[in-house]
Amino acid sequence: MKVVRVFNNNAVLVENEANEEMVLIGKGIAFAKKTGDLINEELIQKKFVFENSQLNEKLAKLFNEVPVKYIELTLDIVEMAGKELNTKFNSNIYIALADHIAYAVERCSNNETIKNALLWEIKKFYPNEFAAAMKALEMIRYETNIEMTEDEAGFIALHFVNGQSEGELMAQTVAVTKIVEDILHIVEYHFHFKIDETSLNYIRFVTHIQYFARRLFAKEVIDDGDDILFEQIKNRYQDSYNCSLKVKKYIGSNYHIDISNDELVYFILHINRVCNRKN
């Protein structure tokens, strides 16, 4: 196997004899390696093949921002979930889920828990994905000694759902794509900057909008009634709140649905995160 790109000392993109690209993980596997060098296959601990070579840049950013132990853990979790659900996930799940797990571990270690307002719906509509996510929590606890709640299992279950979304109706796929593009344009116009489409914060925001859009078409609108949290977030991130009102107006005008305050909380937080990373 020849090196295509070195991510760090322990992770590398290679090409095998069949011209397939794959990511290899192993302690010191890429140390002092450069493009074209051969890999010592005895150092390989984990590997995975992905079908979309355009993921290279996103993978590079992932390895730069997320510790390799969370990427290894993600590989194990995706493999487990694939067996439990008898499915093959699209390659984007590795990026989105690894980033989520790293962020969730950081939050939980700081006692910063987030309530999953969709938890009841996730348990009801995606019971198999939720069961796999609960097993994922056990794997995370074993590796990190961090105990996570069912709320976090709900978030992970949604990654499993989204990772299988390639088979949805084309009309809905087109509609979801349009909503994503329109909301991104609203944010960019409001803050007068272009979001970097290769960045992880972009991936996080797009993933949230995709979940939101699919719930929109399924008429699964969040309304948990936590007005105290909404007022706190609204006051803390005023500019992001003003931007979220434009999103609310867009959804109301085009889809005749009034976004609840609970939905706005998620939009405010994601918009603020995008802007903070940009700044």
C-alpha cells in the first residue's frame, strides 16, 4: 500500500494494489512517511474504505481537530451498529459521528448535558437505531469512563438514521437540499461572510438542518415548552437569535409551519457556533 496523504503520525490515507483508497490507523504507522512511500502493514490496527474520494479534505480536518482515539472508537461503533441494524452506512457517518462523540465526551466531562427534545420520538420511530445507540454509550463508557444519558443515545441514533438516508424519496431529498441551501444563504447574508464548506462547523450545521427538514416533512415539530432556556439563549446570543428569526420567517412563508422556541434554541446555538468558529 502506498501513501496518498498523511493525516498525522497514527493515521494515513493509502491506495492499495486495486487502486482503492482507504484510511489506516495504527500507532506510528505514518511517522516520517510522505506521498508514495510504502506502509508497514504490520502496524495496521484499523482500516476502512470509503466510496467518495471527496471526503479526503474533510477527513484531514477531522484528524486535525479530533483525537484519534475518538475516530477509532467511531469505527468500532459504526461497525457494531451496521451489524445490529443489518445495514451499510454512507461514509459521511464517520466524520459526523466522530466529531459528535468527541464533542459529547468533552461536554459530559464538564457536566454540560443537553436535553434531547426529540428523545421520545426517536425511541418511538427509530427503536432499533436507539437500541444500537445505547450499546454505543456502553462502548464510550468503557473507553472514556464517561457515563452518558439516554439523551446522548438519542443524538447518536439520529446519526445512524442519517447514515442510512440515501434511500429516501428523491423528491424529499431535493426538498431537504433546498432547505439546507436556503438557510445557509440566510445565515451568510445576515453575517456577511461565506461559510467554509470544508469545515467541521459547516458539517455540524448542515447535519442539524437536514434533521430539522426531515422532521418538518414528517410533521415532527419540537415544542417542549422550555421557555426559561429559550430566554437565556436568546439574551446570550442576540445576533444569532435575530438571524434565527429570519429562518423562522422563511419556514413560515414557504412551508406554513411556525417554528417553536425549542427549535429556535437549536438554531441559535448552531448559528452562534458557526459564527464563533469563523471569527
